[in-house]
Amino acid sequence: MKHLVSMRDVGKEDILHLIDLAERIESGKIRPDLSGKLGALLFFEPSTRTYFSFDTAIKRLGGNTLAMTGSGSTSVKKGETLADTLMTIRQYVDFIVMRHQIEGAARFASEILDIPVINAGDGTNQHPTQAMLDLYSIYKTQGTLENLTIAMIGDLRLGRTVHSLAQALSDFNPTFYFASPRHLQMPRYIKDELQAKGVQFKEVEDIKPIIPQLDIMYVTRIQKERFAVLEDYEKVKDAYIITPDILENVKSNFKLMHPLPRVNEITTDVDRMEYAYYFPQAKNGVVMRQAIIHTLLND
């Protein structure tokens, strides 16, 4: 692994290696040393958890960061190309973490730079570090990644987190349920990839009948910022709302996950339930991103 751009580039052994490494970092068995290392956090799109967890991950291991949030105060505003921006920043840093609104931007960066590039989200395409922290969260709560039944709920067409996670889990014999408004279904290319691997999945509209079967429920928000017409968003924004009543008959090992931010798709009274795992899930991002950075720099 020279870069982390897409979960298509990460094999099963890579996933297990990163989970093992994150586990050893979290337990204190090893402590990677990033002293003397400088990472650029280039966030052309807004972020809270991804930005802060990368910043925390690097600084807690002795490294430092240069940060760009938005492009309003940079030469991009003057018309500088993305290539020139990246090639310039490359002169200052040891690796780049980039979030960009254009699909394929991280892939482009990895092709022109000779330092590690980590994709922190490119449009509606991929979010591989989120997928890795999700996998680590699933592993911590279930003790395995194999043979799990997982529902993905919400905006599956535009939600890059579910694209990456579905691809990442495809080597572990999952059973998927995909629940979404009809025009926000999982993209055809993802479903084609799953079918090619023999992965079982079913698209549903009503989630209540499947809840007792689930090990993991992964909820995503309906992304208002991805809609060109506000009326279209208003029609589907409340398609799925998870409340305590809905979770009455879940399995004992069941966990509810969400990449955050949430809007109203999980009510706040669910936060007190033993099944709610979305805040610990966010915390897991620090050690997983430490494992990813350590692996890329050492490879």
C-alpha cells in the first residue's frame, strides 16, 4: 500500500493487518512514532470527525499537520489548478490527506505525487478510512467480520461511506439488506460487484421485519447538500427514523452504527441504549487512522 484511495485497492489481508495494528495501538502494545513527520490535511469540503480524527491521530503520535479547510484563502481562488496546488504542497510535507468534492480527485493526486495520498472522501465515490474504522468497530463489537448480517439504511446512492463499506465487507461472506427511498438505492455497479463475488443482498423498503435478524444496522443521513432540488430532499428526508421502539426485538450482539453527522434519522433517546455505537465508532477513527498512516509511511 503506497496510497489509500479506494477500498478496491485493499485486500482482505490488508484489512486484517490494519485491524490488528489498530488493536495493538489502542491496547498500548505498540506506539508508532511520527515525530519529524508533517502531514497536509487538504479539506476542500467541510468535515468534523474525519478532519479532527486525522489531526488528533497525527499529533498524538508526535507528528504535525498543515491544514487547508476550503479553498477561499488559497491560490485555488486565483485559478491555480489542482495539480499545481498538490505539487506545491508536496514540497513541504511527508503525506497528504485530501477530501474533495470531485469524484476521482484522490486517485488523480495519487498518480501525480510520490508521497502517500489518503482519500478522506471524494464526492459521492469513496471514503476508505471511514470504511476501515467501520470495519474495526464491527470487529470490536462482534469479534469477527465473517458471516454477519448487516443492514445499510438511508441514502445509499450518494453515500460514499456505504459504497466503501459494502466493498470492504464483500470478502467476509456478509448478508446485506439495503433499505432506501427508491431513487436513492445502492448504485448498480456496487450491486454488480457483490453479485460477481456471490454476496447475498436484498433491497427492502420496510425495515421492521428484518431488524431481529441483524448483527449491525448502519444508518446514513439523507444528504441535503447532494440534492439539486430542495423539494426532492424534503420528500425523502424522513424516510427512516430509528427510535427505541423499533429496536425492541434486536439480537443481544446488535449494534447501531452511523458515520455521522446525523440530522433526525436516529432520535437522541436512542443514545442511551446499549446498542448505540456511533460515538465510540467515531473514537475508533483515531487509532485506525494512526494504523493507516503508520502502514503507508513504513511501506
